[in-house]
Amino acid sequence: MLEALIFDLDGTLADTEETHRQAFNAAFIEFELWWDWSPHRYAELLHVSGGRERLAHYVTSLELPPAERARLLELVPALHRTKTRIYTELLEQGRRPFRPGVAKLLQAANESGLKLAIASTTTSANIDALLRTNLSEAPHLAFSVIACGDQVRAKKPAPDIYHLVLSSLHLPATSCIAFEDSVNGLRAAKAAGLTTVVTPSRWNAGEDFSAADRLLASLEEVDVPALQRLLGETRAAA
């Protein structure tokens, strides 16, 4: 029986990646680095889960003297904190909305008595900012569990974040459905034994999602009864 829906955040609940990209570039300017992550370059960097990890990966990819590379790697934590501050400010100014169908599904899940959870590699500050701007008028749509990347040892595609959510929900994977938009997220959810629905965003639409239990253009195409049937089908097949 379906008891909970577990959502990734960036790209799944809301198309926040462009806001993240702008925040990274603004942080670079504050640090006088003069890097510029184009949409194409950022889409490539999204294969690395986690903002700090993405920054460190980028630094190590540059042709730099060892001393300069070491200096820049030491800057990563401060640079990421600045990026998070800017991202939060951009969200509060622009109110990045949920993707189509998300609010309706959250409401339907709430009315059906299902628990809601978030399993994200982003920071708690980013999660708070997005939920605050989108759910300020619907406080009843509360998430029972919110797990973020800094709470686990390994980020997606490792299943750690999903294991943490399932443990906190006190539910087995067989009674939950995960929602993702990326290959790393899909791998993490499936490794945790979860039935997984994928709704790709414009940043990763060309990736291989053949392992998904359901691939949809948006969450407008699904409702709670359909999810109940999907869970039953995947468990029967297993």
C-alpha cells in the first residue's frame, strides 16, 4: 500500500537550476574570479551532485599551477556559502514556482493521508527558501521529513539520502514512491529499492532514464490512484 511520496528538490519540485547557475556566476564575481558558467557548461556540471562538489570538480578541471589550484580549493566552502546566500535572495525576489502539477499532487497526497518527504543533495537553506516561497499560503502541505545532502556521507547516485528518509519515515521502500529528474537521482532511488517516477527538466532531457518505473513530461500527468496502481505493478513485477 502506498504510504509516502518522496521528492527530489532541484529540477523535480521546481526548475531551480537556472537560478542556481545565476547565483554561482554572481558569487564568482564577488570573489573576483571572473568565471562564467554558460547554460551548456552548467548542464555538464550537473552530472556532479552537490554544489560544493561541483565547485571542487570545476577547479580541478582547470589548467592551473598546483599552488593556485590548492588556493582555489580552499575557497570552495566560502564560495559556496556566498552562492547559497545569493540563491536565497534570488528566490525571494523572483519566487521560482513549482513545476506544473506539483502543487496539485501535493494537495491530493495530503487529502489521501500520504506522508510527504524531500530527499535532496542541496543545502537546508536552499530547501527552506524554495518551500517558503511556494507554500506560504498552504502551510498544511507540510513535509514529514526533509533530508539534505550534508546529512549523509555520500550524495546521489549513492542511496544514502533515501535510506535516511525511509528510516526517518519508519516506512519500507515498498510503500513509497520517489520522484526524480536526473540520472543520479534515479540511480539513488532505485538503489534504495524505490519505485521511481522521473520528470526530466530541460537540463537533462537527453539522459538515459530507461531504469525509471515511469517517465513523464510533468507531474500534471499523474494522480494518487495512478501512483497506487504503479506501486502495485512494480511490486508484482519484483
